[in-house]
Amino acid sequence: MRASLKILTCNKNVDVNGKSVIFSDDDNTLLSCLLKGGINVNNHCNEGFCGSCRANLIHGKVKYISKPLAFVHDSEILVCCSIPITNIKIEIVE
């Protein structure tokens, strides 16, 4: 009988506007992590089309789970369709 193993990713620290939240295996996207952590983030389409969830990536790396269609600069990310692959620091301008 083989034991089944669930491979877990390591939790990632997300520093946003001076507040820290943890991205865990339960989070589908950075947006879900931020909202769960009580951080207000503009969002609309939740699929990378509109760009309303734009944030400045100060430090770290993210991966897009779906390629955004909205234009983003090199220093920007869309939190609705990305996940952190390292600890990150972001800035959300309200």
C-alpha cells in the first residue's frame, strides 16, 4: 500500500504597503490572499483583462497563472492572476 503525499509549496511572505500577509496553499491568487488578509485592492474582472488590480512590484518574483491581457509595465503586476514564487514586497496605489 502506497502512502499518498500532498506536495505543499512553502508559504510566501507578502509585504504590501507596510502590512504583511502570508500567501499559502489555500490562496488561488495574490488577490485572494490580500483580500483574505484585510487589504483593500481595486479589482473588477479577476482575470487580467482590466488592469484595475495593478500593483508595483518592489522586490521578489511572481508567476502569472494566466497571461494578463491588460498592459503592465516591467515593474508592475496584476494581483488577480499572479502568485508569488518568492517572498515579495508590493505597493498598491489607491
